[in-house]
Amino acid sequence: QVQLVESGGGLVQAGGSLRLSCAPSGSIFGFNVMGWYRQAPGNQRERVATITWGGTTNYADSVKGRFTISRDSAKNTLYLQMNSLKPEDTAVYYCNALEFNGIGSWGQGTQVTVSS
């Protein structure tokens, strides 16, 4: 099973920035789609941003223009750059990887807290 190790969460003031990282156990280009999801207390897990094997990105409306998903082949790492953070961005953020055979894997999650 694929292992996904996330890092980069923390506490930041509104308007600040954070960068999340996700390092998979296999090649980052071995996945059909990789993405970031988040779950706030009492809410369902929601999609934040995804990137396909071919590099096509997609964002939730709530983060468009503020968040950027990217990957670094040399470091074999997926990133989520989060700028202009808002208190409503507070959640546990999860990395997800979908293999070409349809099997998906989740990371352990990293907490992001934005104070007002």
C-alpha cells in the first residue's frame, strides 16, 4: 500500500501563508491523480485541489486564487501553497493519491489553524 507522509501544517494568523508537503512512497508520477482534501470539525471531508498525471489542476471555488497545488519531480513531493489564509480554512488537511488501477490512499493528515 502507498504511504503518504504530510508535513507543513501549523498555526498562522489570518492573511498569512503556509506550505503543505506530501511525500509518497512511490514515484509521484505513478499516480493518476494526487490532491489535497480537508476536514473541519463537524464537516465532511472536502476536495481542496487536485493535479492529474498530465499536470491539469483543479481547485475548489473557496480557494481559487489563494492556493496553488504543485509537484516537484526532483524531490518527489506534492505541495499545497496556501496564501491569504482565512479562519474558515482551519481544518485537518489530507493528501490523497489515486493510482491508475483505481486504488486510493490517504495520508495521516496535518492540522492547519488560522487565527483571526
